[in-house]
Amino acid sequence: MNYRAEIFDLMQLLYDETGFNDHQLHSVIRFRSKIDEATLEKAVALTLQAIPILATMFVRDGKPHWESLTTEALRRAFMAVDDEAAFDEAITYRIDEESGPQIRLCLLKRERSAIAITMNHMIADAGGFKDYLYFLCATYSRLMRDASYTPPRVNGGRGIRDLIREFGLRKRISALIAQKADSNKTGSLCFPFDSGNRIEPFIATRVVDRGKVARLKTYCKERGATINDAALAAYYRVLVRYIGPAAAEGLEVPVMIDMRRYLKDKEFRALRNLASTTVTRLRLNEGESFEETLGKAKALMDALKRQSLGLGGYAKMSLLFGLCGDRLAVRLMRFGLRHPLVCMTNIGELDQRRLAFDGAEVESAYMCGSIKHKPHFQLALSGFDGTITLSSNLYGTEADKASIDAFLGEVEEELTV
């Protein structure tokens, strides 16, 4: 069976081809005990049946589309290893969209198990990936109680028409004008990367513990701010130290927006891309306090939220692809696309109640986005069980990894109030 390649499927492919990122999503879940391997493998297989877009390969010939795979090919969706080195490699695994399937889970077979899951970003954004993780958990847990269980079908529309219809024509036109720069390159300032050529993919992480997060939440609440406001303020402050004084005056940071916020029906009916961006611009004064920067970040985000965050990019893409067709639109985008050199995404909280595998207690979990190609740099946040995992992914050198580890440490320090 064939499935249409939607607008943002093609855009994610373009991000890879134009050197922004590798269009993969990643999650690592570690357990306090051993998970049942046979049940987990069966659960993965059942999710491929229930969500058929995962059981496909991408076909470029003719009109780009997704084509169903053979049963034999679907076995590539699951693997198990018994050593940490092989598991570490699995964490940064890259799916070949033209071979599929579009999900791969690797199990670390230990008394304290772990799983690393990769999903092709062409299939879904972080919000969709999160829905899949909950769906996998529910399937595994039901199988542990009933080996004959079959999960419900998830095969709804993957396009953006229903989202666009949430807005009137006047609002779409207004967003096109007001947010015209939100999906394009902003500024020329970038992270100071190493010039070495021994490049490997890595995911740098740092966990902000429960105590610090609890204090931060209280601090933000007292000031009417959000954790996202605080993270943005901390990110700007550390970027200025790494990039230099010019960043205090001219730095612009696009942040990701989950467009599901605008849907009346938020049920998980399909895997799809519903992420957009909005551009933030903060000017920092020499010696200003974290509280002052937080106030600026809150004021900016409050103003942006009154402008239908992220709608501009969606209105632009809908108009372009509607007028030009997929092939011409992609060619025009390839010519005009300029990626932000610095950006941020807040994936949000992984719900501890839903990220649950019957009989195996989850100790820690995080999600992160695609692995960037230099000179692009991104900070990501992912919450679980009262903690926040800061992450940044890169095809870089060991020196880049050391610099980014230090960077994340300084972001944590800023958030320690």
C-alpha cells in the first residue's frame, strides 16, 4: 500500500539534504529492572501493524510517497544487544528512509534494562514521537496481561489541512506578514565549533535534578514565568559568553512550537509533523542578572503568544505547495532555505504515568531531536519524573563534545536559583 508524502515529510528530508540535520528523533529509557524481551519485540511488531506509515520505505521516483514493506523487512525494527558500547551506538542510530522501517528500537539486555528508540523525523515530529512512545508502552503493558491483545489502528490523515482550517483567512494573511522571517535563517552568529575533521555523531546530555527543578518552578511561578522562559533566558546568557559580546546585541534564537496547541481534537489519530518555529530576539545588558533576563524572555514570549505562534510558517508552506505543487515547491525551498545557526526546542514533559512498562519500573527517560550538522547548534529540553534533561546533538569532534558538555553545565548553573 502507498501513502502520500506530506508537505512536512518533504521538508524534513530537505533539512538533511541542505545540511541542517539528519532528520532523526531519539529517545533513551532506562529501567530499574529487567524488561521482557519477547514481549517488547512483539509490542514493536504490533505497533508497526497498527501504525502502517511506520512499516514503509520512502520512494522518490514519480510522486514521492511511502510504500509498504515486506514482513521480513519489518524485523529490522527491533534488535537486542548485551554490551553498553553497542547500545551507545544505537542511541545515535540513523534510519535509512529508503529502506525502512521508520522506527528502530534497540534493547540493552541487562538486569537493569535500557532501550534506545529512533524514529525518522519525516514521519513525525517530537509530539508525534511522544505519542508513539505512549502507544508502545500501552501495547507492551496489555501484552504482559493478555498475550492475544491487538492494539487499535492509528491511520488517520497526516496532512495539515485540519490545522490550517482552525484559522480564518484574515488571520493566516496576518501571520504571513507578521511572521515572515520565522522559518528562515536568523543572523550570522554561531557556536564556536572545533575545526577538526574527525567527525562522529553524539548526543550530549545533562540532567537537572528534581531539587533544582522544584526550586526553579517555584521561582518562575512567583514571577509569572514558565520553565520555557527560564530555559530561554539561560540559553541566551550562556550563548553570549560562548559567542562573544556581539551576541548580546544581535542574537536571534528560533524556538520550536508544537502546533497541536491549536487543534480542537488532540487525540492520537496519526503520526505526522505538526511543528513550527517562532523567532526570539533578546538584547542583554552587560552585568544584568538572571532575573532581569528572565523578565525580558517572559515579556517577549507573552507577546509572541498573542500572535498565533508558528502559524506563519504553516500558512507559507500551505500556500506555496498549493500553488506550485510538491516538486516545484521543494525546488524553490531548496533554493531559498536558510537554516538558523542557533535554535532551541522544548519537547516538554514525558508523562510518567503513560511512559510505563508493566513489570519494569522506568528509572530515567529523555527525548531529543535530530543530530545537527555544523555550524548549526540546538539546545533541547525534555522532562521526566521531576527532572529536566538538557541535550545538544551534533556531528562533531571530541573537542566539540567537550565544549558542549561544558555549555550544558553552564546552562544548568543559570537555572540553579
